[in-house]
Amino acid sequence: MSRATTDFVIAIVDRAGFTESWHTGVAVLVDRDGEVLEQHGSVDAQHILPRSSLKPLYAASMLALGNELADDRHLALACASNGRLPMHVELAAEMAAALGVEETELLCPPMRPAAGGEAARLAHMCVGKHLLMAKTARQFEADLPYTDLAHPLQERLREDLERLTGVQTRASVADGCTAPVHSTSAAGFARAFRQLSVDAGDPLAAELLRAGAAMRRHPALVEAPGKPDTVVGQAFDCVAKFGAEGTLAITMPDGVTAVAHCFDGARRAATVAAVDMLARHGAIPDDTIERYANELELRHSGAVVRPVLEG
């Protein structure tokens, strides 16, 4: 069993001056060169599962394997945990047609669209990733489902992640959408995620920058209008990607990158910790938390989520 090696409080829930609850986790901020500017908790020794935050790195790996995505909206969808709105479902159908992938080939479970109607695989929040995986898997001669850990595609994605992070994974498991995800450290993940904004000389540099640019151009596809990742991406022209349970990664155009992970899986704690680090280092305005508290889901039932980090 993997256990947290620290008990570091990164955020509290404040109700009229009373600390009602608190969240422990790890948080790290790195500069464009990957040097640590600020860290909280065991950001190297403790492994986390970034889960859906890995999607843009996976997309870059699959682009490098020769996939052509003429429309960068399709690339943004491949990096997304979309809100299953009509625009997302319609774009997924368009992307499937462009890639020549049938819905029956997808291994993500059916989900009900946000607007209602019958559950469908094209309405899954991870459909863009699965469309690109299904297409990419065809180039390998493997009699395995494309989500199998032993599939050559999944082995390639893990190898690329380990190189980008500089960290050997300790656990490879199935995400809720059935595709594999891999553990890494918060610091390693921050160094990898920053490459969506800056060229660090990796063989995937061009593809990573292309994925980051697509997410910045189409933040409404990354999640949904009014939702945290989209709000942050639109407000600051950056790449923000949440991953259950409790991971948030944000990389600014200049490469300054924050990663926070909450051990109890709470999105609100990871959000407030990552935004707080960026604000205190001048990467975003210092009133960001107060200005966007509602959109970032930091206010609820008369209480407010506050960071407790110190630089």
C-alpha cells in the first residue's frame, strides 16, 4: 500500500474564522528550467497518480508516433476531461470521423451527455484521449486491447513519461476510463508539465508545445465554460489540467509551473494551493483567489477554502 510520507497541511476550510476542516498534500512550483522555487511536503519521495493531468503528455507522445491532427480542436479534446456538453460530444464525433475510428472501437465506458439522452462512448469525458489511443494502437502488431498495460502503445507512453519526469514509476493502474495511468513525484511531474510551455530539449519538444498551444487556444474544450480548468486557462492564457484524485497542474506561458496534490482527493485544496504559489511568485495577480473564488469552487455553504502555504 502506498502511503503519504508527510502530513503537510496545504489548505484549510474557514468558516467565519473557525478552521472547520483541513487538507494535507504536497505542492511544488518550478521555473522554466525546472528548478524548484517553492516546495511543500515530500515532493520527490512521495509518489502521486496525476491521472487525467497526464493527458497532454500522452497526446504529445502519440503525435510523435506519426498521428496527424489537422484541427487543433481535436488535439485539445485529446488533452481534455471535457464537460460532456453538446459541443464536446459533437466535436468527438467529428474527431472520430477524421481519424477513421468507430465508436465501437473505443474502450471507455458509455457516459450520459450533460444535456441528457442515452449514454454513449462519444460522450465520455476522456473520449479524445481514447480516440487518439485507438487510432495510434493500429500501428502496432499487438493482439491486445489498446488499454492493456502490456500493449506496446502503453509501454511507450510510460517510457516517455518516465523520461519527461526523470522519475521511474512505482505503480501503473487503470484509470476510471480503463486507460492506464502511472505514478510519479510532484516535482518530476511539474518538470514534465512545464514542457507544454517551454522547450526543454526533449525529443517530444515540438509535440509537447503543440499540445500546450492547443489547450491554450481552446480552454473551453479542456473542461467546460465556467469550470476551473477552463476559467484559469482563459484568464491567464495558460494550461491548467486537473486529475482525480486531487491533482492540479498549471503551467504559465513562461514555463513557471505549479503542481499540487491533495491526499484526500479534494480538488479545492489542490486548486487553492497551486494558484496561491503562482500568485505569490508574481506569475498571476495576487488577488486571483479572491476574484475567482466562486468559479474555482473555493466558496461553498458559507465557508471558504484558504491556502496555508508559505514561500
